[in-house]
Amino acid sequence: MQKWEYFTAPLLDHALQEILNNFGDDGWELVAVVATNPASPVAYFKRPKE
């Protein structure tokens, strides 16, 4: 059975693409973005556990 690890990170407007690309390069898949506070949305990532 596949096991997953999860990570959350704030998204900063001035570096959004760089942040997402860096996490993608490290094997993280973006699952959702939640903006309970529109000024600081949070990204939820997952990747397979090794």
C-alpha cells in the first residue's frame, strides 16, 4: 500500500511560481490551496513516502 507524507507552506505572491517549482522539483505534488485568510493562502502538498 502506498504511504504518503504531507507538507503545508504559506504562498507568497511575490515568489509564487518559484515556490511551487521548488516544491515540485523536490517531489511534492500540490493538492490544494486554502485561503482562510486571503492575505496569506496556504498550500497543501503530498509525496510518496520512501
